[in-house]
Amino acid sequence: MSEAPRHHRPVKFSPEQFDAHEGGPDPARVSEAAHLAAHALVSRGRASDDPEISRRLIELTDEQGLEGIAEMWAEAPAVSLPGALWRLYALRAGVRKDPVRMGRYFAAGRGTAQVSHVVAGVAEPPGAEEITSMADAILSGAFNGEFDVALDRFAAFCRVIALGRIRLTDTGQMPVVDPGAARAPSTVALTQRLERTAEELEAAANQWRRGHLD
């Protein structure tokens, strides 16, 4: 009789060791892995009506941290499935990190971005709890609803938040920040980043509708 196969403990590499191993990771293989993982995640969510699976997908980064998926998806092209998923998870993480501040930004920006306010779909009044629930609902929709709608909703959210930051800055009502904020990007830089993210999400949504988001 043949012996049962032995299961060896996998060898663990530090990032430095992995980079040095046989010349480091092949960018093409890293990209392929990122796309395969993104497709597997979306397919699993959309093929199941189990609320527990949906919950685990939404809370994917709550236990592992955002860094876990950043290694796979952060460098993916913005208008790609892994790039779009990275932005959805990163935005949700940003909301959960400081929902009170995000709620203030949204409340300040909704008056000058009525269409985006409606598309984002935050309950009234837009406080910390409502903003957090909105982020979870949008990410949930990526798996058990229309993926392009989820992208458009977070794009709209970015635009409202950007306008809210500008309005609070112009009126001198920006929330008190921590001492390290002096080294943080300026309001203009953050606003431009949010606008760029909105444009990327909208472009990804258009590609999804055309069946070309890979």
C-alpha cells in the first residue's frame, strides 16, 4: 500500500525574502493573480443568496485589514475589476475609520450636489450611523445587486464628500483634526483625489455595463 501523501507546512517568506527569491515577483503573474482573485470574489458573491456569505464579503477587511487586499489590488489599473474593488473597499474603510467626520462632509456637500446626494443614497439626516450603513449597503450591492450601480453610488459619494470639504474649508468650519494633520495632504489635494476616484469609478461602471471590465 502506498503511503498517504504528507502535507508539509508552507514556507513563509518575509516581503524582503520574497522580493529576493528568484528575482522577486513577476509583475505579469501578480496582475493575473489580482484579476483572478477579483473575479472569484465577485462571482462567489453574485452566485450566492446566503446572507452570511454577503456579510463576510462586506467585512473582508475588518479582520484582515486593508493591507491584505492592498497587496493584491492597490496597483491594479483603476478601470479594472481589481482596481474597482480596491476603491470600493478603501472607501468603506475610510468611512468606518471616521464616520462622524464623513457625515459632516456629506451633510455640507449635499446641498450643492443634489443629484450625487440622491445617487449615493444616504439616509436623512446623514450622521455617522447613516454614513456607515450606506457604505455597507453600497458594497453589498456590488455582490448581490448591480455592480455598476455600486460603483456609481460610491462615485457620487466621493463627489458629495469633496464638495463638503471645500464648503467647510471656505466657511471656516472644518472639523478639528489631530496634531499630525499639518503634514496631511491639503484640502485641494484631497478634493482632487476624491474627484479622480469618482471619475475612475464611473469609468469602471461604464465598462462593466459594456461587458468589458476585466
